[in-house]
Amino acid sequence: MTKINKRDIKVPLDVPSALRAKYVDNYLAATQQTGRLMLFAGDQKIEHLNKDFFGEDIHLDDSTPEHLFQIASKARIGIFATQLGLIARYGQDYRNVRYLTKLNSKSNLVKTEQKDPNSPNIWTVEEVLDFQKNSGLKIVGVGYTVYLGSECEAEMIRGAAKMIHDAHKNGLITVLWMYPRGKAVQDEKDSHLIAGAAGVGACLGTDFVKINPPKINGEDKPELLEQAVRAAGRTKVICAGGSSTDVRVFLERLYAQIQVGTSGNATGRNIHQKGLKEAVAMCNAISAITFDGKSSQDAFSLYEQQK
């Protein structure tokens, strides 16, 4: 894939003129100069507690948080997304990693049937910037989850809007996790609803919006993503990786998603639930499709060679 030129990046107008160069540098670093994003997602230790890190078919390497940092340090990725507390604990030993700090998170203990989801801020952009200044780490962006359709959506939309404004004001890029969820939502994987969520992300001004790929009767339908890509406009759409699945199937799905116009992926469990060597190989295969435009077969061959 051809690398993009700095002059071709449309910098949002909420980025001050004095910080446009910093924003462009962060954007290019996060996307490996391609405009596409390979986000290694390591925020699930709050979101899913220990369920995703220990158990049957999960490599023992994944039982410690440092596994995430080892992968991010050794693999070819765009950015590693996780909470500020983990970065503060491990970042000193992994200074080569580009980080995206997740500002809000919640556990999955309270189910939607009991109460609609709410995920208010844990940290602010200002606190992240203070940490970045003191630590010297490469923090290129911030992220936020919005549960659209929740009774608490107004609070989360406001939190996301403020995050984007404050981040752009300081030259950082932004990623929104946009998930329709709550008692008012009958089908979280409905393509029209997912496209609507992508459009909300665009209205809030985020650089990237992470969505769940639409499904019909539980079956992946990558062609339906085109509606979300169009709804998002200049905000780029990336797809969640979901629960662990067969590697070849995952790579074929990712390739199909990019063919219909998405701009990358945010993958966690399909990477970190593997042992270190295999996890690094998986990252490199995903990046071959995302950054280099390789076919799913070429990416799978790379994975087989490196695992």
C-alpha cells in the first residue's frame, strides 16, 4: 500500500495551527504512514475482567498484564490501547511502544437486563498529557467508549465530545468505541444501527470510530459495512476483532472488511490469548493486510512462518 503524504492529511479545524504538525506526526505514527489503523486492544482487563486472560484455550502467557506489553513491543502494530494505570506500571520498560490511552472503562458484571450500560470518565485528557510529559512515553492518542441507545448515552456522548475537543486541542488523535447497547436496542449487530453509530462518531469529530461488524442471523456480512463507511464520511471506520476464532477465518474476514472501505481493525483477544511468539506472528499478519494491502492468504502464510 502506498504511504500517504503529510500534505494529504485533512487536519480537523479544532486542532490549533501551532499543533497541526504534532497532530500529523501522531496520525502518521499511529497509522504507519498509511492512513489505516492496526489497533492492538488491551483494555479488556476492566471490560471483561479475567475471563479473557485465563482459561481453556487461552495460553498461560496471557495470565499476566505484561504479556500485552511484550506483544506490543515486539510486533508490528499501529498503537496499543490500554488504561493509564497499566501504562504507568509497565511503560518504563516498553518505551518503544506507541500508546493510546483509554479514558473510560467499565466491567461486565452489571448486565443490560439489570441496568443500561454507563461508562463515565476515569481519566481526563489533561491527566494523560501530564503523565506523558512526566514519563516521556509515546502517547499519540486517546480513546473513549459510547454505548449508544443506553439511558446514559447523553453523559457518554458529552464525555466523548469533550475528549475529542481536548485531544485535538493538544495535537492527539482520537478513537471512539461506538457500541449500540441497552434495553432500547433490539439488535446490536443491525447494519443500519451500526451505520448510525458510525455517523454519531463523525458528528463528534473523532478520527477513527470502532464498530462491531454487522451480522444477519449471526453470520458476518462484510458488504454491509459500506453503509457505515459512507455514514462516517471523513471519520475512518475500524472493526472490532471480537472473540477468538480460527486464524484463517479471521484474516479472511479482515481482508473482506478492508475491501469494502474500512480503514483497519481493533483486535485484542485474537492476539493476546495466544503465546508470545504466536501473538506477535498474528499481529504481523494483521498488519500485512492493514498496512501493506496483502491478501489474506499471504498474511496467513506469514503467520504460519512466524508462529
